[in-house]
Amino acid sequence: MSRDCSTPPRDERANLLACYRSGQISERQWQEHLSDPGFRAWIEAQRVDPDRGVGR
């Protein structure tokens, strides 16, 4: 089941991660999101490798 990335999510960070993992966000867009220190900290707290979008 894919997520609609144009719909405002309840948890935007989790939705961005799901969209990246499903290929709905380009690598360039993902890197732009990772430039936000708060988002990057959340990604790292989820034990996700920020460069690959997968769990460590």
C-alpha cells in the first residue's frame, strides 16, 4: 500500500520516511529534508541510516 505524499499526514516525518522508502521522494528531495537538523535528529533517533532510509 503506497502513501499519498500530497496529503498532509498526521505525522509528517514518518510520512516523509515512508515516501522516500517507496520511491515517491527523489534522492535530492530526501537530502533537502535531511538538511533540517530536527528532521535528521528524528531520523537518527528512529535508528534509520539517513543515507539509505533503512533501519540500522
